Amino acid sequence: MGERTVVIAADHNGVELKSVLVNQLVELGYDPIDLGPYDPGVSVDYVDYAKQLSMIVGTGSVGRGILICGTGVGMSITANRFPGVRAALVHNLETAPKCREHNNANVLCLGSWITEVAVSKEILETWLQSKFGEGRHNKRLAKLDDPKTSKVVFTNGVFDILHTGHIGLLEFSKNLGDRLVVALNDDASVRLLKGESRPINNENDRKKLLSSIKGVDEVILFDGNLPEIREKVCPNIVVKGGEWSADEVRKRDSVPNDVEVVIYNLVEDYSTTNVLKKIHNLETWEKKDE
């Protein structure tokens, strides 16, 4: 599913508002998936629809969801029982951006009895436009996960031109834990590391590509200060690709002793530098006629 896909569901009390919001999503350029119900005259259990939507969002199949019932309370209680779901009950415009900025809410719960239709539409648009504030909020969100069952894996890099080596690193990292956070060098720090001709792709494009890869749970832009960004993420495991030992990485990158360091062996002959060299050595840039 694309990042413009939004899944939406309701109970019988939210059918009419759901129909209005589905149309609004289309007008805003989103691709809504309407799980139902469709007849306000037929009574249904809100729990059933909240469960279905929460399983979709919780597994990462779709990034965001919207749930509607009379008050929104039942929907939010149900949704928040599912791992990976951060459902926010929103009845006013002030809460809409804050639940995204501070809590990275991925499910919006609305009450058709509580909030007027016009205000609900404003809430939805504001919520969709607001972004997670990252930074200090990452550390707080990490505490929501059960430390006995949830492991946060952290890796970092430039990821300028994606290749097999990058995909291997990300797949390897994800298999080590439950949540994979990738710290991505911003454009300014890439220029310091690689020179003025880099990056080839700007930070927004690189972040978008990484975020679309299955298994990558979050991508955070950073200015090259690894200890600072690691402290905000609070990982259980740090993964590095390279020829160094875990002890060398721990010392060089100031990784705390309570954080496990795992080395991923680089894929032979795969690097961004090699890709750029191949492009540079092409005989022609023009497409040949078949």
C-alpha cells in the first residue's frame, strides 16, 4: 500500500460521518479503504470494525486509519489493545496536530455525536498534514513497548543510491528485533562526509524510499551526531555494516555497554561508489532504438 492509503471504519453511529470523510480523503488526494459498515440503520458492534482496522494498521500494511463511533471512546479503547497501534481520541482542533507531533498517532478516533461534521473534517485534514516531532518524543514512545517482548534495532547511513547491500543490511537488522529505526544523514552531513557533489538524492527523497521498504518501521533524519540520535531512540541493538569488529564500533561510536552491537558483513562489490563509477563509465546516456 502507498503512503497515501488510509483505512477507515465505523459502527452504525458513524456511517454518515464516515461517508463524508471518505469523500474528503479522495478530494485531498488520498486512497481510502472503506471497511464498512454502510447502512446506518443496521446495528453493529464497534469492536469488530476496530479490530479489523487495527490489525491492518498494527502490522504496517497501511500507515494510518480512522475509526468513528458515537463518542469515539469505544473505538480508541479497542484499537489501543493492538501492538503497533497508537489511537488518539480527538474531539477538537487543538488535539489533532498534538497527537501526531507528540504521540505519532496512527489511528484517529472521532465521535459523531460529539463533534460537528465541519469540525471533524478540519480535524481530519489537520491530522493528516501534521508530522511526528521525533526528537525527544522517540524516547517516550519507546517506553510504550513491553521491554520483555519488544526490541528496538537501530542502524544509520546515507543510503544515497539504494542497492542490494542496503537491502541486505535492512533485512538483517529487522530480523534481530521487533522495531527497526533507521537514522538517515541529512544533506548537510552527507556533504561533509562525501563531498559537495553528494548526495545524489536529497534527504526527502531518500527518506521516502527508505520508509517504503517493508520492515523499516521509522526513518529519522539526523545531522551526523550519532550519540545524540541514539540516545533519543534508545535502541536495544545497534547494527553496523563494515569490516570493523563490534568492540571497535562500540569504542569509535561511543555505544553504551548495555546496547548490543551487531556487525553485518558488507555485500561484496556492492557500494554506492561502485554504482556511481558504473554510471560514469557508461558509453552513452541515450536510449538505443530497438
